[in-house]
Amino acid sequence: MVLDEADGSTGGRLMDLIIVLLFTAPMALAALGELVGQKAGVINIGLEGTMLTGAFFAMLAAHSTGNPWLGLAAGTFAGVCLTVIGGIFSVGLAADQVVVGTAINLLSMGLTSFLFRSKFGSSGQLLSLPPLPNVARIDVVTVILVGSVPLILWLLQKTRFGLVLRAAGEYPKAVEAAGFSVVEVRLLAVAISGMFGGLAGAYLSLGVAQSFAENMTSGRGFIAIAMVTFGRWRPLYVFCACLLVGFLEALQFRFQSLGIQIPFQLVLAMPYIVALLVLAIVGKGTVAPSALARPYSKE
């Protein structure tokens, strides 16, 4: 994957890869968190809202304090809170997960727009946020992303917690029979999903855009959910699927810099078109966790 034809050196290719990773990070972080939640039987349709909420509160904290680290922490915490609130309804009260997720998305869109306009004016303003410290454009969040792939794989496959979590998504009755609470396990998985989703949104505003705009997630949360299916609920496959979409997203800026005359609407739509095509091609035959999106209650 070489985005800069003007520089064929190893350093230039490495920088191109780093740029692709930069665009991949928000979607991949959200998708990895969503994978954990779905493995436990919970599909977070509200992931788009989680990312948007994380992006807004990360911006607000970083703008107010001038500290991007506090921004990352605030965005991550906001994502956890919002997702756990949704989890209380969808897991604790056994409400329909799709309906709850849709409500979370609508709440996030309305709340962030209202708060943003209240603080920065009805038309908003172009914000300039303090950048995350980095070395050759590699920052702590990209390191977390790369490290999360083997960590989640180990957590799910090699630990007792991972076994219980996967059982909650495949055969919840076995979890209860073993003395664990399905509700508690799923709520913990939801919190992990919210943590990754909030961090993804925070990085979108602080690491990628270094600004904030209303509805800036632009469907990335929904694509992240699709990438979990594309990656067949395997952390490495999910990460590679997100790399493909991240490459296409970065490619639009390369086209612009090279002066290639392609309608910008088509270039902007490329990641979404590819996501739909991939799902249409590989969606058949995939085996989701058997209890995915099915509320559980003790008999």
C-alpha cells in the first residue's frame, strides 16, 4: 500500500502505512470493542452514537484544559457511560437491542449538536485542538490499537473470562449453570465495547481531525459493526477489514493531492460502497454467536 508515488523510499512507504493506520484507528478500535460485545451476545447498534459522544466530550475537555490526554480520558469515559446506560435497558431490562441502540444514536446526535451550538454558537466554529504527542506520527492510541488485537485474541481464547464471555453469547444457560450471571458478564462486555467506542471517537476528534463538527462520525460506527461480520468475529480479521476501509478513506486525500479528476462524492463514498459489497459477498455463510441480540432472563 503506497499512497505517495513521489517518494518510493522505505521511509516514504512507512509514512504511507502510518497515514493509513491513522485513518483506520477510529473504526478499528470501535470494531474491536464491538466484537467483544457481540461475542457476549450484545449487538451495540448505538456504536455510532458512542463514537460521536466520545468525540464531543474529548473535544470539550481538550479545548477547555488544553490537555489532549484529559480529552482522551473524557471521551473514553463518556463512551462507557452512554453504552452502559444502553446496556441497562437492553441487557438488564431485556429490551430490544436494536431499538435501544437506535435511541442511543438519536440521543447522541441531538445532545452533542445542542451542546456544541450552545457553547460555540448556532453555526459552530472551526476548532483547533491540541494535538496528541507523537513520534513520526505514531501516538499512544495507534500503539493501543495494534496491541489490542493480540490482547483481545488472548483474552477471548486463553482466559477463563473469555470462555465465560463467549458462552454468554453462545449458550447463556450454561453460564448460569456454572454459577455466573449472564447479565453481569454481558454488562461488562458492553462496558468494554463502550470504552473502545469512546476512545475511537475521542481519537477521531483529537488525533485525526483535531477539531469537531456535528455528526462528524459520518457512519463510521455502522461500518465498524459491519466489519465485525466481515471479519467473522475474529480480532485479526476484523482489524484487517478495517485496514482496507482505512486505506480507501486515506486514498481520497491522495487522489486530491495528485490532482486526479474523480468526482469527490464518489471518492468519499468508496469506503461505504466497499463495505456494502464485501458484506453482500462474504455475509452469506458467516456464523454469528447463536445468542446474539437475544435478551436473556432466568427461567
